[in-house]
Amino acid sequence: LKTLELISAPGFFEALGAKTERLVSGLTGAARAAGVPLTSNQVGGMFGIFFSDAEKVTNYAQATACDQERFKAFFHAMLEHGVYLAPSAFEAGFVSAAHSDADIQATLDAAAAALR
């Protein structure tokens, strides 16, 4: 019941979407700064990242054309920096209300290091 109470609060989903947008924008910015092609999709607290110079990835054929080896290397580098992402480039990531601004920033710092 507590979960229903929390998600019923005014602005809950807007805040969750904004937090996810901050993460996704930071990831794409870190990739851009490192000269790494990366695109992303986001809906609410759910996101996907794809190592590709495509503007958007919206289907399986586009997803399979992305750089799977680069995703694998990024996944392992993020683990080394203490951040666990979904292990497959075909899986979504999720941000929750439990993730703090400090968590988001730590993830972005880890990504900047992992993308170097």
C-alpha cells in the first residue's frame, strides 16, 4: 500500500522522468565528449542506450546493427566502477525513486571514466 501512496503523490512520475532524463542526457553527453557514438531512448523511468550514430533505435534490426562489442566493454567497465547495468544491449535500464541525485552523478562519473 505504501508504494501506491508514493506513486499517487502529485508530480511523482514527472520527477522520475526528469531524473531519468538527467541520467540519459549525461550518458549521451559523456559519450559525445569521448567521441563515442551513442544514442538513447527514454520513457518515464525506463531507458536504453545503444552504441550507434543512428538518431534513434526503434526496432530489432536497428538494435542488432549497433556495436555490441562496445556495449559489452562499457558494461564491464561500469562494473569496475561499481555500477551495475543490464548485461545485454537489448535490455532496458530503470531509474527508480530510490536513486538519489548522488547516485545519478556517481553513474555519470563512472560512465565518463568508462568511455575514455
